[in-house]
Amino acid sequence: MKPYMLKARYYETDQMGIIHHANYIRWMEEARIDMLNQMGYPYRRFEEMGYISPVLHAECEYKKSVKFDDEVKIVVSLQEFGKLKFTLRYDIYNMSEGGALSAYGTTRHCFLNSRTGLPVMMNKEMKEFSEVMQKFLGAKTEE
């Protein structure tokens, strides 16, 4: 899996001239969507299949500021994958600052049936995706 790369945009900065903390959560979402695309499961595909995947929990620890125009690399790794929930970790590096770890965070998700709102047993209803995720759980991420 290739890391997600981006350039910090001016509108993402705050009054102090650094990237506003809320944008790291957005970047994590962008990286998650990119990861699913790389796995052959664009999020749109889940929606077409009748599933949604809400964020149950999100957290981010900030280590070093990112500024406008800095190049950022986000490495996504699967931390846990169960029948109902999965957890992703995001390591956010500032490549303009020698690859310094700027932040890291996690998000926990589940899949729901979009019509009923009920949880989906991924290992039963989404067997192929579940198998791909199990392989991802043991895989190394390309840096």
C-alpha cells in the first residue's frame, strides 16, 4: 500500500500560520479513502452495495506543526479487524521537515446497512472485503 501524499494548503492554516488541528482529521479521511481505492474498494462501491461506514471514534495526537506548502505523507495501517468493527492508524509525516512525525491518530469504524441502519457482520455479508482486510492486517505498508 502506497502512502497518501498531499501538500498543505493555505486555507487549512489558522491565525498562527500553522495547519489547524481539525484538518488532520480531514487528512486522515482522505488517506482512508485513498487506501480503500488502492485495495480495489472505492467507498462509492460500498454505497452502491447498500453499506455505509460511520466513524465511531477518532483521535489525533499532535507532535510537530505543519505549515502552508509543506509536503505531507500519511501512512495508513490496519490495527484491528473484527466481525463488526475495524481500527485504522495514521502516521502523519512532514516531508518538508526531514520526514518528522507531525501527528498520529486512529479511527474506528463499522459498516451499517444503509437502508436499515443495522450493523453488518463483515465476515458474513462482506466476505471478500473481509478477506482483503485480513491480508492488509498482516501486510507491510510501502514507505
